[in-house]
Amino acid sequence: MFNQILSHINWLHVAVAAIAYFALGALWYSPLLFVKKWIELLKINVNDPDAKKGMAALFITSFILMLVTTIGLAVLMQILPAVDVIGGIKLGLFIAVCFSTTSVSINYVYTKKPFMLYLIDCGYHIAGIVIASAILSAWH
């Protein structure tokens, strides 16, 4: 059954949705939106030369994880079809709130990071998953 579901996924649509999710991060964590507050809350020293080491690996890993998320969304849309964009947005919001933000929340409970940082990070994943779901459902 699972192989059958995977064979019906449009991989181009999944890739576009993952790219949109990733691109949102470039905007979300930019000077236009939240990067200054995010850096302040994490106490990152942007003048430290070590702060920028390994950025390519971080971006590649992030994209792969977002790709896995969009594959999961595409699989769920095969099982629970969201036949229109509004249905896709609702499904994305449900998935983001029930799975993504709760997973992030568990880490924040133990690490006791600032609540504003939690809102920035969870907001990004909610918006990213909703956008990816909207894209997938528009082409579904």
C-alpha cells in the first residue's frame, strides 16, 4: 500500500513545496522579519568567525528535513485528500500545530529558551508547512 501511495506522488510538486518552505526561511530569518531578535535571543556573536562555519551543511540538512516534511504531507494528501487549496491549508495548519510545534515545544520545555524565540521558530514552521500544503493541494 505504501509503495502504491509513493508511486502516485508528483515529485516535482514535492520539490517545489520544499523549496518554498526553505525560501520562507530566508525571508523569516532575514533583517526584514526576525533575524535581529532571533540572534539576540540566542545570544549569537555574529562577529565570531566560528559562528559562520558549517553554514552550507546546515542549509543542506535543513532543506533535506523540509523535503522529508513535504513528502510526508504529500503522502497524507494521498490518504486524506485535500481536494482544494483551502483544504490543503487546513490540513497543513493541523499538521503544523499538532506535530511540528508540539515537537519544538518539547525541546523548549527542557531547554527553557525564551518564549519569544519559541514563537519565532514555531511561527516559521507553521507558515512553512501551511505554504507547502497549499502548494501540494493546488496541484493535487
